[in-house]
Amino acid sequence: MLKFQTAGESHGQGLVAILSGLPAGLRIDFDSIDRDLKRRMGGYGRGGRMKIESDTAQFLSGVRHGQTIGSPLAVLIENRDWANWKEAMAVEDRPESRAKYKPLSTPRPGHADLAGSLKFNFRDARYVLERASARETAARVAVGAIARLLLRELGIEVASHVLAVGRVSLPAGSIPFEAVLALKNNDEIVLNCVDREIEQKMKAEVDLATQNRDTVGGVFEVRARGVPPGLGSCAQWDEKLDGQLAQAVMSIQAVKAVEIGAGVENSARFGSEVQDEIGYDREELCFTRKSNRAGGLEGGISNGEEIAVRGFLKPISTLRRPLQSVSFETREPVKAAYERSDVCVVPAAGVAGEAMVGFVLARALLEKFGGDSLEETRRNYTSYLEQVKRF
Ligand SMILES: Cc1cc2nc3c(=O)[nH]c(=O)nc-3n(C[C@H](O)[C@H](O)[C@H](O)COP(=O)(O)O)c2cc1C
């Protein structure tokens, strides 16, 4: 079973991810992983920290001479800012440097500060926010980039783009996969929108939020092309691939709703307008669809069409014009804390979305096709595709 865990605090020494269950013999493209880490740091409306960070993934285990060997991969991403946080985030107890602990006792509405402090019983939300922070998505992006190397070996590509920033959105309609994929070639991520004119309007929305010392959310979409029919299952609730994708995307910090295909819009239409009619191509020997409103998933199973998952982000909760809160110490009303923060993170969340979708698809794929070596996985996969063709 493909699985991963991450560890590390936002201003700690670094982030660690352990990924196990990958078959042996997968070539690791180190550059592609660092490229994704860089894409996660980009985007218009990011805070000052992104200028400090320049993430790279260091492999501590599981890879030899550029390929996986079937043992767990341990990946380290060092925090470049560690030197400035050594005292505040020291592992050892150093009473003499208490003045540098940077406590946060005025919880920010919308962040994990209050709920987490009550849960872990700390009157300093620093203990909680350091882990709740989306810095953790850097580790997920590294894992997702590795998972996507496996998918690529089997002809599956995953890409993301931004559908909306605040009140500005792309008009409804299908965006070709190639246009989404092409965004990855851009040196700078800006707002990762396929339409340059709309992207300018999105930038203006971010500017407005910045001027007002406010923040803005939005919507990203992750698409996966080349996914075979038959991943996931209708047999048990937790085997349903749409449910697994929804959980994975919802787990990204600030994502508050997930949509598969045109799920939200479909709920207000008649059935005849929503279902994707089925045809058959006698030359290619495959079933076809005229539309893909289902987002490639029916009955919790991939149906061979493109997978489309959307993540809806709330605006970031750390505000330069802070909202009302209460002090942990005095219980008096105070303004919530502010520390260096982003204004808009929708494209970066999309990169994290690619990682999570990539991971879930790779896990579903390995669950179905198994294989301790890539050769074995590929053989099982090819044989299944032949079975589907002969159906
Ligand atoms: C890429 C990314 C960057 C983020 N950066 C910030 C930030 O700078 N400041 C902030 O308050 N929240 C930021 N967030 C959101 C918080 O991490 C998130 O709102 C918080 O952990 C509470 O979790 P929840 O919103 O999922 O309930 C970011 C989210 C993502 C996906």
C-alpha cells in the first residue's frame, strides 16, 4: 500500500516526508520535484517568506543511483529561515532565551490558533500554528511529485489551474487539458490562469485585497489525463475514489469545499442535462463520452475520462487589519495577531492539489495492479488495458 506521513514545523529545522510502498525501479527525476517545490512557493499575492524560501528535496533513503529500491523514501526539505528561529523553535528547553520564544496569545479567527490551543492545552498558539501552517504542503508536494513520476510511467499526467480568485472567475466551459498542462512551462506561476486577460483581473483583485490590508480566496482545479477506467471501487464507502480524492483535497489548508466535475452546477439541473451520454469508437475499440460533467468518476470508480477535482479556498485568516479576538492571558478583547502572511495562495494550493490527487491516483493504481518492481506493475497494467480493449 502506498502511504506517506510528514513531520516538521513551519519555522523548525525542516520538513520530512516518508513515502513507502513504491515499486522498485522507478527513475527519480530530481529536477521535476524541485520544480514543483518552486511552483508551490510562487504566485501573485504571496508573503515575504516566499522570498526567503528556496526549497529543495534531499533524499535520505529509498533511492540508489537515481532509482527507487523498494524501501521507504525519506525526503528532507530544510527550512532556509531556521537560523532566525533557532531560539524560538529550539528543541531543547532554554529558559535563558525565553525572551525570543515569539509566543502568540491573541488567536486569529479562522486559523487553528484557538481550537488547537484548547485541544493541546497551550496558552501559546505558536505550538499549534507551527504545524497547522501550510508550510507542511511543501512535504506533500515533494511526495506528490514522486507519485506523479510513477503515474507518468503509465501515461497519466496531472496538472492544475486557477478557476477563480475572489470575485473574478473564468467563464464556465471546458478548458482543454493541453492548456492546463502548458501552464507548467511558465517560468513564473502568477495566478496560474489559462486566460491572460482574466489573470490580469485576478491580479487586480489581489491588489485590492492588499490595499485594503485584507486577503482573498478562490478556486483551483486539478485535472488528470490518461487515468484508466476501474480505479477505486463501488464495493465499500472508503474504497470510492471520488471520496478519497475529496478527502485528500479537503485536507489542504484553507480548502473548505471540494467539487468533482461539475458537481455543484449539476445539482441544479435536470438529469437529462447532466449525465454524460455513452458512445463507442469502433476504430479505437473504446467507449466514448460527448461530455464529462461527471469529472471522470461514476460509482466511486474512474470511468476512463479525465478526472477533474476542484478545491474552494477561503481567504487566508491572518489579516493586516486584524479582526476581533480575545487575549489568552487577560481574556480582554484584543485585535488578533498578525505575522508575515500571504494575501492570496490559490495557485500554490493548486500545486498542493496536484500532489494530493497524484498521490491518491498512484495509491489506487498500485492497489489494483500491485507490483514490487515497476516492470511487474507495468506488466499487470498493460494486461488490464488489453482486457479492457477486448471487453
Ligand atoms: C499554500 C498555502 C499557504 C498559506 N499561507 C497562509 C498564510 O500565509 N497565512 C495564513 O494565515 N494562512 C495561510 N494558509 C491557510 C492556513 O494554513 C489555514 O487557513 C489554517 O491552517 C487553518 O486551517 P483551515 O483553514 O483549513 O481550517 C495557507 C494555505 C495554503 C494552502
